[in-house]
Amino acid sequence: MNRPVEEWASLVPMEDDAPTAFLDVRDLRIHFPTDDGLVKSVDGLSFTLERGRTLGIVGESGSGKSVTSLGILGLHKGQHARISGQVWLDGEELVGASPEHVRRLRGKKMAMIFQDPLSAMHPFYKVGDQIVEAYRVHNEVSKKQARKHAIDMLGRVGIPQPSERVDDYPHQFSGGMRQRAMIAMALSCDPELLIADEPTTALDVTVQAQILDLVRELQSEFNSAVMVITHDLGVVAELADDILVMYAGKAVEQGSARELFTAAEHPYTWGLLSSMPRLDRDRQDRLVPIAGSPPSLINVPEGCAFHPRCRFCELSAPRSLTEVPVMTETSPGHRVACHLEPAERRRLWAEEVQPLL
Amino acid sequence: MTISDVSPRPADAGAPRPPLLEVTGLTKHFPITRGVLRRQIGAVKAVDGIDFTVAAGETLGLVGESGCGKTTTGRMLTRLEEPTGGRIVFDGRDITHLSVARMRPLRRDVQMVFQDPYSSLNPRHTVGTIVGAPYRLQSVKTEHGTKRAVQDLLERVGLSPEHYNRYPHEFSGGQRQRIGIARALALRPKLIVADEPVSALDVSIQAQVINLLEDLQDEFGLTYVVIAHDLSVVRHISDRVAVMYLGHIVEIGPRQAVYEKPQHPYTSALLSAVPVPDVTRRDNRERIRLQGDPPSPIDPPPACPFHTRCWKAQEVCRTVTPPLVEFAPGQRAACHFPENAPDGPYEPGTDSIVAPAS
Ligand SMILES: Nc1ncnc2c1ncn2[C@@H]1O[C@H](COP(=O)(O)OP(=O)(O)OP(=O)(O)O)[C@@H](O)[C@H]1O
Ligand SMILES: Nc1ncnc2c1ncn2[C@@H]1O[C@H](COP(=O)(O)OP(=O)(O)OP(=O)(O)O)[C@@H](O)[C@H]1O
Ligand code: SF4
Ligand code: SF4
Ligand SMILES: [Mg+2]
Ligand SMILES: [Mg+2]
């Protein structure tokens, strides 16, 4: 596409000084060449995360959330993905680092709970042996001690009779049990950065509450930074300090959890909040999804990528059709990428959006 | 096969409809074997004798603890898993032990959307091949060719026709889930068992897919059994809800009754643990935190299966199995000390929908 790179320069302060934040992602782009064209899964994403804080990432299914987290962990390396931008973790830049070096950081420095339990669990090895192995990479302990730790972790994530089931193979576990085994594996080394991609969608709400408690414990005990990706806005409301909303490979809104639930300013965020069925409200006859289909990431719409689906497109036309809106601070710590005037957005939220939630 | 081979659909709409699906005493025990001789030393009692019916055109929501046997139940209903005991009657026919060959014509009528969108799609096939497979397997002719039909389906589930030639690994979790839904819808089945059909989707696409499922139900009279952990979604789509715990149905009833006046303590615990999208209520919520570990289905507790974690448990709970008793019209629960029935069990009168368990 013919978008000038300079446009992005204003998105992040591009100073070359080493960052102060624990995790600092700057203008990250991850593109995949395919037969149909270049898929721009992540296209100029920037955010920071401090130790002891939890960042919730929500957004369109297919908007690049998982690709971003795999990118931070260096798991696209060696594949045909094209990656640019910077990922600073605890003062070290990872995009340019050697795959070997990044691999050594995984487990203890950073760990991930994958959306796809099968990619983290090998089908031919026993569940317990896999946790033991992950643990021993970063801890000099005997096999016996590691096994004890594995059983302990399985118990803490709520696997019944962990000392028996530690010797099961992944296919003998239910969907939720596999998910929990993976959580046990990710938490076994007390990672400093935990990325949790849909950690609890496969779990019933009582186990979910238990896992969320476990993540909070990890955080208060080790002051870990947590990035939690989920479609469940209830989980985000409960766990996250800050929220980042993604659409078509870009951030469209970021702010404190309180701010995003009580004073959201981006029309896509409004669409999300209006779509969900809520147990704390009367049952609606029909849900209200955002109109239209998710954008193609090969031919991303010109201007504001959300404009073909935006109810308020006319109010921001013609800029929304031609000019990509950049993330701009609207109040301290709250950034929005939309051409509407902040005052106009606040009026629409108060008059047209919030009353219907 | 041609369309005329499909068993005739009952025509007498006026007569009281027999349920489309009738399940009695359904059981699945997975053997646990040890040693080279693979001697059986025990069993995982994944599903342990459950009864329920689903009327044509109705949606039954199935919720419960992770590992309580929901997927196994779904797999038995769609005959992907052989039951150890009990009976499944679909559309008047006993299909409990039908062979693969005898089941084939029924495959058209009974479809499953799988919980795990990663392992249920063949990585070596394109999306077009995957979604078009049911047409080929059943030799069904479509008006404008299979490709057009598949592309239409892709659009209906919120994917784009340009995805036709792509492979599953190129899709996000939510996109894969929609591929699975498109495949299940291809032949317009009578019954769809959907295992977590929307949990991988963002709330907007989730709303689209739920509306789509509801439209198809209105249009074609589809019947759904929907397994889900998201209790707000279940409330939205279900006519009736069944709550499972450790291989048993502990409560079943009309949506409103179960959500507003749950009888079983486990149902109450579930409802209290739902995360609410309201930051202002983060710190002052009352949640029932279940104590203790979930029991093992290998060695389930005697009598009431919930007694090891129930805050109301008494001696009788450990010795006498509570029967499923009707507390309100159509609402049954298995508990000696129900949550919302101070006056004892409901006496079924003329307004009774389901007879109480004898
Ligand atoms: N290897 C790949 N080749 C081509 N396209 C890819 C590849 N991996 C991911 N994509 C595309 O990149 C986009 C972002 O995918 P990603 O998995 O990050 O989405 P997501 O935001 O995690 O969605 P979900 O919430 O559904 O999991 C999707 O449109 C997907 O089709
Ligand atoms: N092939 C198998 N061999 C042995 N045990 C099995 C097998 N499949 C399932 N199980 C066991 O049966 C029980 C029920 O599993 P099932 O997958 O039906 O649970 P579920 O209710 O769908 O859980 P979830 O919500 O986590 O998906 C679990 O204890 C599981 O470990
Ligand atoms: S820039 Fe215009 S089209 Fe884009 S979100 Fe804002 S109002 Fe909608
Ligand atoms: S029967 Fe007893 S232990 Fe079981 S749910 Fe009821 S009160 Fe609790
Ligand atoms: Mg994802
Ligand atoms: Mg399951």
C-alpha cells in the first residue's frame, strides 16, 4: 500500500533512548506474504506495560492479538513473517536479538498461556513430564523435585487427583483440563512477564475465578507484568488495570479499565460494549452486533479502517475515508484514534451509546 | 444418495410433538488400563446416567464444571462416541448403537460444532474443501455448485469469500471456529450439537453468530444443544438449561427459572462466579468460592456428588443420593436442601410440563 511511513512517526515518540517501561512495544509490524497478497496482521502497534500491572487486550477476532503476543515471544522467527519495529523487555531489544537468545528468555523472563492448548502440549508426552521439562530448563532441581513441583502446580490450577493424573496424556484430559495444565506449565517458573491468550475461555466460571486468583497471586508475589488477551469483557473488567482495544492490526483506544467502561471514546469500543449479552441486565430479545464484516487485512480500508462499519462515519467524513487517524491523548492516560472531536465523542457516548448499555 | 433416501419427516404438526431427542440413563465410562496386558483397573465415569429430552425447534443449554462430561455427552449424541449404557432416541429412532454405515444417512440430520477449532480442522485441506466436505460425502447437489454454496456459507458466518483457498493455520481462533460452524450448517441438519460455538469469538462476531443461529432456527426449525461456559450467552440463547456436575445432571429447567430461582447450590455457585463487565463493582461482589478440589470422576463421592464442596452439606447428603425432583413447572434439581424452595417440592398440577422423576 502507498501509506507513507512518516504518518506513523507521530504515533510513538521515536526517540532512540532506551525505554524505562518494563515492556515497551514500538511500532510493531508483523506481515505475512500469502498467495493472495500481504496480510498485515499487526500494523504499527505501540504500547507499554509496567511490572505489577495488568494490561487487557480486547478486539476483533483476527485483529492481530495472538500474532502480537507470539511476536513478543519471538515465535515468528524462522517463519516467513516480516517483522519490524521494536520490542523492549527489561531494557533489552528483542526483535533484533538472536533467536537463540530470545529462546533462553522464554519460561522465566516471559511465559505464555496459549490460546491453542495443543500448540503448547506435545500429544505424545505425558502432561507431567512436559511441565517437569519446562521447569528444569530454568531451575536446577532433581527430576523428583521437579515432579513434585509439577503435581503441586496441577493441584493449584484445580486438576483433581493431580498425583494420579500427572501421568495422563493430553488427549485424556477434557478441554478445560488441558487448558489448566498449560496454565500450570506457564506459571511453573514464576515468569516476570506473563502473556495469557484467552486463558479462561475453556473453563467454567468457578475454575475461571480460581485461575484469575492465581494470576493475581503470581502478580503480587513476584510483581510480574501480565498481558491478558480475552473476548470476555467481564474478565477484563475484573482483572485489568489498563485496556488496549485493537482493530485491524492497530490500537484504536487505550486507557484505564475504569475509563474504558465508563467513558469509552472510540466507536469500535462502543460497538463491543453494545454487543455483549449481560447477566447484570435484563435479557434482550436480540443482540446488537456491529454492522458489516471484519476487514480484509490484505486490502485494509483506506483512511480509518473501521469506517465502512462505523455508525458515525459521516460525522468524521471526509477525513475518515482518506486519512488514517492516529492515537491521540484525549485525557491523561487515555488515547483514541478517531477523527471526531473529543467533545463530540463524549456527547455521542453520553447521549447515544451509554444509555443503551 | 439422493434426497428421497432421507427418512420422511413427521408431518402431523398439530399432534403433541414427540421430542426430537430423548436421552435416558446415558452413560460413558472410559476404562483405565495398566501394564502390558492392558488390564482394566478402573474407569473414568465421564457421564453417569443422565436423562433429558429436547423438543424440535428448542435450544437446550448445557453448562457445568470443566470435565463434568459435556463434550462426552455431545459426542455420544452425535454418535462419535459409543455409549457404555442408556438410550438415545432421535426422531423416533433408537440410534444408541447404530453402526457407522447405518448412521450415515442420519449424519445429515445431526451435526456437531467442535469445542477445539484447532484440532478439528484438517490442516492440509483448504477452507473450501473443509466446508464443502459434507456436500461431497453426502453427494448433495447444490443449485449453483458447491463453491458458490460454500462461499455463501462463509459470508453468513462473517468470513469472506476470499478465504475459500486458504488453509486453517492462516486463520485466527475465532475465524477457525466460524469455519467449523459453516461446515455444520452446510446440510441444514435438524439437530446441531454445538460445543462452545462462540467462546473463541469477539463479542460483536459472537452476537452475529448467535443471531444467525437464531435466524436459522426460526427459518428451518433447527434444534440445538449448546454447550457453553459463558452463562450470559447461555441465558440469551437457551429455552431450557441443564446444569451438569461430575457426570450427572444436577438441575434442569426453563431458562428463567434456573437463572432467577436456582434450586441446586452448584447452580447458585456458578451464577455467583460470573464475571460482570462493570468495573465499579469489582471490589464489592459477593462470590461463592467453592472450597476443596473438584472430585475425580474415577472415584466420585457417594450419594450427592457435590457434597465434598457444598456449604450446605449434611449427613444425609453423604449417604442418600438426592433424586431429581420437580420444584417448579419443568424445573428439576437433585438436592436435599434446595436453594429456593422453602415449601418443599412443587406438586405437579395441570400446568406441569415435565413429569417429576419417579
Ligand atoms: N501464518 C499466517 N499466515 C497468514 N495469515 C496469518 C497467519 N497467522 C495469522 N494470520 C492472520 O493474521 C490475522 C491476525 O491473527 P491473530 O491470530 O493474531 O488474531 P486474533 O486477534 O488473535 O484473533 P482471535 O481473537 O480470533 O484469536 C488474522 O486475520 C489471521 O488470518
Ligand atoms: N478418551 C478419553 N479417555 C479417558 N478419559 C477421558 C477421555 N475423554 C474424556 N475423558 C474424561 O472424561 C471426563 C469428561 O470429559 P469431557 O471432555 O466430556 O468434559 P467437559 O465437560 O466437556 O469439560 P470441558 O468443559 O473442560 O470441555 C474428564 O474427566 C476427562 O478427563
Ligand atoms: S474516524 Fe470516523 S469512521 Fe473512524 S471510528 Fe472515528 S468516526 Fe468512525
Ligand atoms: S444434596 Fe446436600 S450436598 Fe448435595 S447439593 Fe444439596 S445440600 Fe449440597
Ligand atoms: Mg487469537
Ligand atoms: Mg468439553
